[in-house]
Amino acid sequence: MSETKNALVTGANKGIGYEIAAGLGAVGYRVGVGARDEARRETAVEKLRAAGVDAFGVPLDVTGDRSVTEAAELIERRAGRLDVLVNNAGISGDTGPGWVQDPTMLDLDLVRTVVETNVLGVIRVTNAMLPLLRRSASPRIVNVSSAVASLTRQADPGIEIGPVMAAYAPSKTFLNAVTVQYARQFTGTNILINAACPGLVATDFTGFHGPRTPEQGAATAIRLATLPDDGPTGAFFEDDGAIPW
């Protein structure tokens, strides 16, 4: 089995996911670029390789059981094990004017779609990759969340937290809760799992609005993906430290 550490980043063909892949590659990880779109995935792989990253494409739709199973099989063939899983793929769902999702007018199908990707997709991918992660000496799982997941911040009228997003924000709160449950289940093992907030990053996800670059947005996830063995688990972080639940 190769001594090179192996990582999978979902939604890695662009934006924050791409920069997480690039950052892990820069410190020596072989990186699986998980993405649905073949052309964008291969373009990202070529760009990463041109930058000196040992990258390979992983066809991956986090909402599809077969796609996720086949991704795990591909990684087993290519790498033999997985040391880092970054669950970055996510969607906001349709929004109204001002990027608002009004809870009083919310389409339940929209909520289902957002949760399917942002929560169930993470569970689906994590569980499929666990046999490969358990082969690692220091497995790390990072779930890319958002500051809008913080109920403490959302409920504080003194904190500017952005528009009401009644599908997206609760999906990330759900993701945080799932992260804690995994951490409890992993007690006594060498698996560390945490949630990362990238901040408001200017990508196509945000309509290119936001003060932070994708590289800045990737920093916390990269740090959590490379934690030492005595690092934290079951917590929620941004650049400045822990975020209140």
C-alpha cells in the first residue's frame, strides 16, 4: 500500500472545493477530485496536475447510491485507502429576491432537494468511504458547513447573519448535528470529524458576492483535514476558532 496520503474532496471541480483539493495537494496528498460534471472534473484535474498536484478524477453524484458506491470502488483501486474525506459538495436551493428563502412560502420539494445533497449526501458518502478511512493511521473527515448553521448566531438579533434562508441554513444545522453524532460514534477510534465554515466567499455559489477568496475559504477545511492525532473532534470551526452551535 502506498505511503502517500490520499484525500477525496466532493464538489472539487470549482470554488472552495477546488481550493481545498489544491491545498491538500500542495502538502503532498494524492487528491481525488469528486464531481458530477465530467468536463469540469477533468479540467480541474488537469489544472491541479499542472500545478504539481497528484490528482485524479472521481465521478461522483452524492445523491446517487450507485455513483457513491462506484466512487469508493474507484478510490480503492487507485489508492487502496483514504486518509481524508472532505464533504464539500452542497447546494443552496432556489432563492427569492435578496437571496431569501421565506419559511412562510417554502416549497417542501425544495427543502427535500437541499437536504438530500447537504445532509443525506454527506451520510451516504461518509458511510461508503468508512472502510477505506479505517485503513488509515490518522483518518480525518471534514464537513463543510456555514456560519448560518449556528442557532446561537441566528437567534441573536445583534449579529448580522445575512438573509433568511429557511432551506439552506437548517440543512447546515442538520449537517452539524450529524457531525456530532459521528464524533460520538467514533469515540475511542482514531477518526477525527469536524465541521468547517469557509465564511462568505466570492464564488458562483454566492453570485460572486463576498469578501473572501476561495483560497481563504478553503483554509479552515485544510487545517481540519490535517489535524494531529490529538486534535479536536465533533466541533465547528472558522478561521478565528470554534463557532457556537
